[in-house]
Amino acid sequence: MAKVLCVLYDDPVNGYPATYARDDLPALDGYPGGQTLPTPEAIDFTPGHLLGSVSGELGLRRFLEERGHTLVVTSDKDTGNSAFDRELTDADVVISQPFWPAYLTAERLAKAPNLKLAITAGIGSDHVDLDAAIRHGVTVAEVTYCNSISVAEHVVMMTLSLVRNYLPSNRWVLDGGWNIADCVSRSYDVEGMHVGTVAAGRIGLAVLRRLKPFDMHLHYTDRHRLSREVEEELGLTWHPSTEDMVPHCDVVTVNAPLHPETENLFDDKLIASMKRGAYLINTARARIVDRDAVVRALESGRLAGYAGDVWYPQPAPADHPWRSMPNHGMTPHISGSSLSAQARYAAGTREILESWLAGTPIRDEYLIVQGGGLAGTGAHSYSTRS
């Protein structure tokens, strides 16, 4: 029998919800491009309920315990003697979300001799040391595409919020004011602006498709160039590198995975090459940008705004400089954890567990590491240091 260790974020401060704002979720036929939605044998949760917090348990307890397996759920992962560290020593499976990552470092993997499978309930497995996972023979899987559109919607929201100066304007209302001049002195239209995405995979391409109706000029860079048909359909301008693209853009959105090639990509030098007054949106991973370079660029006015929902570490400490830097639109890491997305990544997590427990192949598109190397989506999206 397997021990499954699940690390989830805390319940709401007022307790686990008894009711919800809506009664149901829209029905989807599949993902753009034809990939099917998660197809577990069954689910033991109500779609639209809070599944990503401790009490939600990703809807897994009944499924696992009825089959004789053990499920341990905790949010305690970062203290010196965390519940995660204590339970990891004999765990067979670890499940974590990018929004509340249980960092599977090389040191932690070395202390987990039974560990065979690490599942990301969501997208993005950079909280796992992939090189160490390869050395230890640990399979790494994630629920590909489950929240890509959720994140793309968040990028569009943040782009409009920054350019239109929405959040400061809303603050004037909350504070009882009616200061129109203060609100509009930093407000522009996105129409006619140039926007570029660093990476045009599932999320980046979805962002471009959603910004097209705003009559923006669309740019992208990606090591896998899109087809000529897609470029012509959307009127895309391709650039061979991020360095080539960003000087042309009023808005830059980062939608790339974190790996050695992208770590600290947006440093002082690259940001200095951007248009003065450009906006930078990062819902990918915090370490793709230099934390302090972003602060300096906002304070100097080189950047007109920065928005994102990815931090390092997560959760971010109270004194993290991104909490207090000017002209930002930061949120906690929530872009891919809408209630809609949670229903998909909970179902996908169960599908992966069903396959692994039955000894049947895990979907290729869910695989990041398997058999001692990068596999499936991992081979397309990631690189290793070795």
C-alpha cells in the first residue's frame, strides 16, 4: 500500500466554505488544440468547490483510503521540522501545487528513499529538483493544460489593470475619494500598443489570442517557432530571442517555464533595453526576473508597472520588497487556482494516481521526468543542468 503526502494551502481565514458564489461550472468539451480533459475513472468531489486547500484534499481521501492507501494532508512545509519533512521520509508519492510549493530539493529527495512519484497538481514542476529526481529515479508528472487558460485570463486582466491604472483608481473609491485627475494621470489605452510574450506555448499563445481583439500589435519569441498559418492568422511578429523582442514592446508578458536558460533572464541589462514606461507581466516564475532589478526599474520609472502572481519563495515573507514597490499589481499565486481550474487539476491528479497505482502508463503529456530522464512535456519544455 502507498503513502501519499499532499501539501496544500491553508483554508480560508473564516473557515472552509459552506456555500459558494455560483452553483455550477461551465461545461468544457476539451482544451484548445484537441487535448482531452482529465479522464479519471470517477471523482469524489463537487466541481466548483474549494479543492486546493487542506480541507479540500483535492477530493482524494475516499478514493485512496477505500483502496487501503494512506493520505496525509498538510500545509506545513517550510519550518525547520515541518510536517512535510517528517512525513516525507517514508512517503511513496508527494503531491504539491505551484501556488503552495513543497520544494523537493536534492537534500529532501535524498531523505526520501521510498519516493517514487512527485505530482504537480497544476502546471510547473520547477519546485522539484529535476536533476535530483532523475538521479533518484523519481517520476515527476503534472496536469498539463489544466489551468493554462486560467493563467492566460489572469495575464489579460493584469495587462488591462496596469495600463488603465485600475487598482489605484479603485483605491480612491474605497477611500471615499473622487479624484479623477489622479486616476487618469497614469491611464492609457492598450489599442495600438505592441505586446510581446516570452514563450508562446499553451499560455503564451492563449494570451495573444485574447489580446488580438484589442487591436494590439502582437510579438513573440519561443525556441519552437509557431506555424506560418498561426503567425498569419494572428498577425504575429516572431523574434529569435527575448533580447531582440523587448525593445519593440510596450507590454511584455512572461509565459516561459523556469529552467537554467530563463533564470534571472530579466536583469538590469535586459530591462534597460525595454521602452521607458513599458509594463512587465510575469505569471510564470519569479526567478525568471531579478527581484531587485524590478524594484529599481519601478522606482526609476524605467518600468511603468509590474504585475504578477509568482514570488520566490512562496509564500512570500512580509518584508518582500515586491509588496511595497511602486506601481505594481501583485497578487498571491492565484492565477491558475480558480475554482474552475481546481476541478480540472484535481481530476488530473486522480487520473495520474489511478495510472500509477494500477501500473499502467501515465499520459505522455503529463510526464516531466520518467525512466531516468526528461520525458513527455518535460522533454519539450525543460532543460537540466547536467
